[in-house]
Amino acid sequence: MSYLKRIIEDDLVEKMSASGALLIKGPKSCGKTQTAKQYANSILEIDRDPQVPTIMATNPRLLLVGATPRLIDEWQVQPEIWNYIRHEVDDRKLNGQFILTGSSNPTEEVILHSGAGRFIVVQMDTLSWQELGYSNGGVRLFDLLQGTENDFYFPGVSLDFIIDTLLIGGWPGLLNASSTNALKMNQGYIDLLCEADISRVGGVKRDPIKVQSLLRSIARNVATLVDNKTLERDVKISDKNDLSRNTISDYLDALSRLMILYEQPAFNPHIRSSASLRKSPKRHFCDASLAVAALGLNRDSLLKDLKFTGFLFESLATHELNVYAKANDAKVFHYSDSYGLEVDAIVQQRNGDYAAFEIKLGVGYIDEAAENLKKFASRIDTTKMDLPRSLNIITGTGMSYRRQDGINVISLGSLGR
């Protein structure tokens, strides 16, 4: 299988040259190790080398000897190695010494107190449409954040193609898989997550059946504002299972550490309206295919329930925006206020420039989405902050074009970094 270049590689190279150690974090099977191998000159596979536990118990620094950058793969299997790397970076006083990859997050305490000044973090996602070649990248997020008015046209993609991508996901290991086989693999991913991975985080045994119920609830409510109380009620009604809010919080924390879940935070602009802003995040799976797998859905299920498929498409589009936003020093938020106005995604750069996005699977709601974006822009208090650089509607089956009112309609098959 040929290697697909990843968008984060430019960021990876820059950060590697600026720090002694680089941590690449992301969900299991998203391609961290293969990308790291493109830049490593020696490799230690902690989860595969049977000698590692013995060396860790006797002379751990031997594991760090090798041509640099040295890749320490699945470092979290021997978490004590973090401190040895930290000390080695201090002793060598050189940048680009180590690349660490792992499928669970170190605690914030470790990163902030033990890694400051030695480690820089790069977050990797599953493959985007541009990386997969499904998008031609003709409409650049960079331009949308600058407010650049470019002429563009793209005919869009079919509903069948979108459903296939929702079933398969952006997993490098499934590049040549059929949607049927990919769905089985993704269901296996969910099963292993419930039965083993989630209990490995923190060394706490967690009930696989209850974890599965929670994942189904999150999947049913994907890309919506839902609090833990609602999840608790949903699990009880839909799965006939009781989960306390404390247990839900613990499970959600473990899933976040495994990077299975992504929280899309609320955008807090200065607005003229007296509406209060809602601050709850939206929850997404790291890849929309896991929501499909958690619910045991298939192609026919998604075709029969296009409303739910629309929520999955919103989650997919948010994933794409996340990948492209990182390449533009930006983050992805959502907007919601007490008057009921919601905007699906706000992408904001570190300097404050931002663009607003509504996300619609088909073309039937484009006019409504355009009015929503105009309402949002009208509420911005321009004495305190600038208007969005662009207003945009991301579609699935629709074509890309610029409307007469200046709002961009963008097929996901033409969106890029």
C-alpha cells in the first residue's frame, strides 16, 4: 500500500526543528506511525519488542540509543519512558531527537509539568478528503479566512459516494476496502474499544456493555448539543441500561484520552443581540464512520434516514474543517444562542480572523442556510469585533459556486486547506 502524504507534515517538520521531542497523538489506526517513519532514522516499537520490559527495569536509557530522530512507537505502553526522554533531551541540548507516537493522551499534568520546553505536540486525524484525493482542494480554507473572492465551480458528488465514505471513513488501513468489509472492520474497532482499550486507560476496568450503550447514545446525538443528563436519559430509554452521570463523565473522559471523541467548543463573539450564548460543546467521533459502526447501520439504513445521514455528514464536514484549520493556525467552533440561532461551524485563526459555515447534505436547505448566516452576521457587534471574512455553505450533493449575495456554496469535494 503506497503512503499518502498528510497535511500535518509541514507542521510536523517545523515543530521537530524547534523542539527536542515531538509527540504525535491521534486515535488508534489513524496513521501516526507510518507518518513518523517518513522522518525517523531509527525505530523502537515498544509494544512489539519483547526485550523492552527487561531493559526498562534495568537500564532504560539504552532504549533511547539510536540514529536521530528516533521514533518511540506506542510509548504509552511503557509510560515511564516519558521522563527518561525528557532528561535525555535536557542532556543532549539538541532539537529533533525523538518522535513519540501513541493512541492515548498523557495526562495534562505530564504534558504541562514534565514536557514543557522539551515536547511539542502534533494532533493527527484520520485522512481528509483532500488527502484521499476525493477533494480537488479548489476552494481553499486559507482563502475563505482571508475573504478572498475567487471564481470557482465544481459539480458536486453523488449521495452514494458520500454514504460510502461515511461507511468506510478515513482510516489508512481501509483505503482499498469495500464498504461492506470496512463496516465490519469499524464494528470490530468499536468492539475492541469497549472490551479492552477503554479499560487500559488509567487501568480501570469498565463495563463493555455500558460503554457500548454510551457510544450508541453519542452516535444517535452526533453533531448536536447534548449534555450528560440527556445522554443518561437516552441510554436508559433506548438501551434499557442505567448509567449514572458520574459514570458517564468517567467514560467520556476515557474516550477523550483515547481520542475517540472530539468536542467542538462554542464560539463566543461580541453580539448586539440580548440573546445569551450557549457554551456547551458539540460531540463528534474522531471519524464519522465510528458513529455508523456504533449503531450497527449500513448503506440501506443511511438511505432510509437521510435526516440522520445529514447529521453524520455535518460531523464528516466538521472533521474536514478541523484538518484544514490546523494547517491555517485555526480552530473550529460552533455558534448557538438562546434565541435558537445556530451556525454549524466557525473557523477562527489565532489572529482573530474567522469564517462561518453552515453544513447541508443536499441542496434543498441552501436558501435557509444562507438566511441563517446573514442573521448571524447581523448580530455581530462591529464596534468590538470584525464581521466574518466569509459566509459559506458546505454541501454534499450540491455544486460549488458563489451566490449573488456573496455567500459561497462549497461542495465538500472541492474544499481543501
